[in-house]
Amino acid sequence: MSLDVPAVQAALRAARLDGWLLYDFHGSNPVSRRVAGLATTGHMTTRRWFYLVPAEGEPRALVHKIEKRTLAHLPGRTFEYAGRVELEAGLRQLLAGCGTVAMEYSPRAAIPYVSRVDAGTIELVRDCGAAVVSSGDLVQQFEAIWPEGGLTTHRAASEALYRIKDRAFELIARRLRDRVPTTEYDIQSAMMTWFGEEGLVTDSAPIVASQENAGDPHYQPTATAARPIGPNEVVLLDLWGKQTTPRAVYADISWMGFTGPAIPAPVEAAFTAIRDARDAAVDLVTSAAAAGREVRGYEADAAARAVLQQRGFGAAILHRTGHSLGEEVHGNGAHLDDYETKDERRLLPGTGFTIEPGLYFPTFGVRTEINIAWGPAGPEVTGPRQTAVVPLV
């Protein structure tokens, strides 16, 4: 990405911050590296570097003398250091006049996706006279906002994923009817072939999980460890992918099937609960947007979990309600989370996220997942919502 210094400075002034201090050591902070545009420069970076964008005035950098061109592509004055004494002196010079700076830090590591700067570096910055606050909302604004054309690529990926989902369910049903032995891995392999046909890439093969394996949220079949799919069993599909075009945005969906004509009562009850929990989160987000009220990630999670807890399923919850969605399947925006963490970041216009409540038991699991894109007209669900378990007969 190209660092838009005036836009960052405007955001800093709006947040009443004196600066955004980017920092990295040996790739420890991928957020700072992306914001600073280091993904494409090819410069070797084995030493610590800092780059300060102040709310007012010219940016300034601190780099090691043997890697003095690390940040040469960015605007502003550059200070150099070699030894640790020069490093500390240079950092004090860099931070002169700054009362409060944002860094990739999260109090008590509440948001691990943002918590990238080590405690010792935070101490060093504080010793130089600057208070440190989280850059979480800044990261969202400059990392999680979808690029121009992002919604178009997301919709195309979403439509392709739904076609692949339909083909997978049809293949399972046909093989069962024809009494052809079929494993989870067989279906996963077929889906990966269809990914190629649809022009999609993914960072991981889709999840195909039947019966008790569906009770493991991140179960993955392999060629040597996969369960046969038999009659009258739950089948969970979770698939994500994006187009191969530059800066394409992911889509990510989950869908439930059952290899029999009659859905068992426990499966029906669990699926009905997650469906209603999903829709409660959707309603919260869309109603808040319509009223012009900010909505934060933890609020949407709490709305969904309240439904599951009211139905008596609290003990079967194992994960948050959703995650940020962008050029990476787990983006750097706000997650729908008041369970694993308390994500107090705002759900921002221009971003996207999933809503995917799940319930997990020793003998089966259920999950439903949809995507929301917050466009100019407000937040919208970008694909069909599953309303009932699909009979695979």
C-alpha cells in the first residue's frame, strides 16, 4: 500500500494523538511493514527501525546505519544509529514534542491482531517521554478499508463459493445414492479442483467435516486421516477464497447438510439457535447503522451469544461470532468478539466481516457463516443466508 501521510495526519488530529509510531524488528510487526510499504521494496531489514507520522509537520525515521535505505521510499527526514546508545538518543530525537503516540499495542493483549510491539519496546518509548496507546482504529482505517473494486471482487468470490458449496452437497448426495464410498478428503479434493475452475485462490483447503468431526471448529481432513461420510450424518462445509486479481477481497461461508431425509431434533435445535443468533447480530449492525450509531465488534458478538445462551447452549460455544474480512481472510479490522477477547474497535464503513456463530458437541457440530460488506448504502449481507439444514438425499 502507499502511505497517505495527509490522511494519517487528519486521522491523528481527529483522535487527538500526537503521532503514529511505526516499528518493526525482523518482520515482527507485519502491520507496520505493510503501512510503511516494505512488502514491495526488497530492502533487507534485520535491524530495528522506527517511522513517526506526527499529527503536524514532516514525518521522520530512525534506521540502522547498515540499512540506511530501509525507509528511503517514504517522505521525511531520516536519523541513523548504530549502537544502542545512538538508538536511544535517536528515538528521543524522533519523539521530541510528542505527548501521546499510537503503536501496534493492545492493553492486556486484548486484540492479538494489533498487539505486535513487544513490551520492552513499549517501555523504551515511554522512557523517551511519550505515552503509548493502541493504534487499533488507525490500523482499521488504513489497513482494513476495502480497496477500490473490493466489493466487486468480493461478490464474485462469494458467488463462486456458493456454486462450489452446491456442487459439494450434490456430489455427497449422489455418491450416497450410488453407494460409492466417500470420505471427507474426497469431497475436499473435489472442491479444490472447483476452486481452480472458478479462478479462486485460498490460503487453506476448505473444511469438510462430518458428524463428530464437525464438533471440531478447525478440523481438516487429510489423505491419511479422513472420515467416511455415511447416511444420516451431519456434514459441515466451511470454504473461503478470493479472485487472483491484485487486491482482491475474500469471501468466507459455512453451510450445513445432513445425509438423510429427516433432520434429528438435536441438530435441528442447534442449527435453529445459530441461525437466530446470526440474524440477531445482523439486526444489531444494520439497525445501528440506520440510526447513525457507532457499533463495536464486541456488541455484535454479545447479541449473537445472548441468543445461544438463552437457548441453553452456552457451554457449546467455543469461539467468537465473526472476524474481519479483507485481502486476507482474517483481516485487520474489528472482529465480532466479546468472548475470546473484548474487541472495542468500531465496525467501520468501507470494511467487511463475517458473522459465524457455531455450537460444538462430542457427536456433532453446527456453524453458519455469512459475510457483511459495509458499503455506501450501509451494511449488507452479500450472499444467501441458510435458513434450514440441507437434506442430502
